Amino acid sequence: MLTSNEPTFTSVLEPIIYDLICEKRGIGYHYDKEVRDFARFDRFCVAVEHHDLALPQELVHAWTVEQAHETEINRQRRISLMRVLGRYVCKCGCPAFVYPTQATDRSASRYVPYIFSKVELAALFSAADACQPDSNSPYRDLVLPVLFRVLYGTGLRIAEALALQRSDLDLRNGTLHVRQAKLDKERCIPIHPVLLERMELYLGKLELIFGPEGPLFPGPAGMAYSVRTIYSYFRQFLWQARIPHRGRGQGPRVHDLRHVFAVHCLNLEAPTDSGN
């Protein structure tokens, strides 16, 4: 089901799109980005005055035509979403065009993760450490250095890290309890002793400011940071560390810290608190 802060649907395809979202979320998918994409498609249907409970080929092609300044990756994502919708419309007994699988350019979605060197990691963390508080974000100098070390040292996805509460950090057992993982699964992640020591000091300072309850990585108002805000800081730290960004869709991405964690684990190099 949709939450109150999510977009509404007003086209003739609204009941089908709504049921599709509910089904996907019912089996464990978060389906947040997809909801926003479907909302844009829904507005498009209204704009072109589509009034039939069907998904004709001309409508799908009009929606998935290449747009100015759009990357091929984003276009292929829209095509994939239309394929999912087309199959669901057919499942509901209505006529629909389903994009053939071969229409997707698989090479367009093959992102090659950026594996940071140890020197680059140290430079990235140094840039985070040099972050100064300001009036809009008075505690970022406390939060951001620990957040980026946790992303590297545990392999957490950024959304998982930002969803952590202070109560999810178990200092006694040295673990993080991840409650909002992919497909709504839970897991406990061990923390390296070096990183755990830093997190213990961090938690003590955090609780003096915000108290024992709340997000582990709070933003200016005490609520969790947004993924978009953290990515903006990440790009800033890359620039300060003189690590070139190769452009939109090319990386490095925040998620690449998860890949670095995996590579170092495979190489038996325990990710800790690089740069201290």
C-alpha cells in the first residue's frame, strides 16, 4: 500500500498500478523508486488523454522514447518498468504491449564498481574528518566521519545505515542489528574491534546531544539524513580527496564502499577504521 507522503495516481490505469505496487511490496520489495517512476508515467497518461484500461504499444513507445540529456541506463530502466507493468496488465486480463526482453540493452546497465585503493580510502576519510559544522548542519563533523567508516567497515547499504537506530548498536556484543535490509530481512553484522571502539566514543557524544533514542546517524533536526544528502557529501569528499568522479552513472558511488568491503574480505584484509 502507499503511504500518505507518496504520490497519488489519477489516470485510468491507477487501480492496476496500485495493485502492482501492493503485490511487489507484499513479497518484500521496497518499491520506492518504482513508485515515483510510475507516478511520472501516470501523469503522462493523463497528459496524453489515455482513457482505455489497456497498455497499447504506441503509449509504451511514446513513454520510453529517448529523451534529451537522458542516459541510456535511465531509459533502459523505464523500459524494464514498462515490461513489468505490461505483464501485470495482461495478468489482470486487459490488453497490453509487453516489451520483448531483447529490447533491453544489457550492456547499458553493466556498471563496473570502483574499488578504492587504501590511499584513496585514507584520503576520503580525511576529507570527512575535515568537515566542519555549520548553521544548517551543526553536528555533521561528528556524524559523517563515523558514517562513512561504517559503510566501508561493515558493507552496509547506505539506506540500511541511515535507518539504524542508536539501540541497534550493541556495544557489548560488537554488532549492528540491521532491521530494514533489502527485502525487509533482518541481520546482525559484527563490527571490527577498532571500528567498535570509535563507535563507542561516537555514541557517548551523540547521546549527550540527542539522548539515548533516535537515529544512529542523525541530521540537523535529529532525524536521519536522506540518501541524497549523504551522496552530496560523498561527492564533496571525493573532490577534496582528489578522486575524480567519472560522471553520472559512472561512479564512484557511495555503494562502491560496499564492494570495497567485499573485496577486502575476500583478500583477507579485514575492513576496520581506515584512516582512524
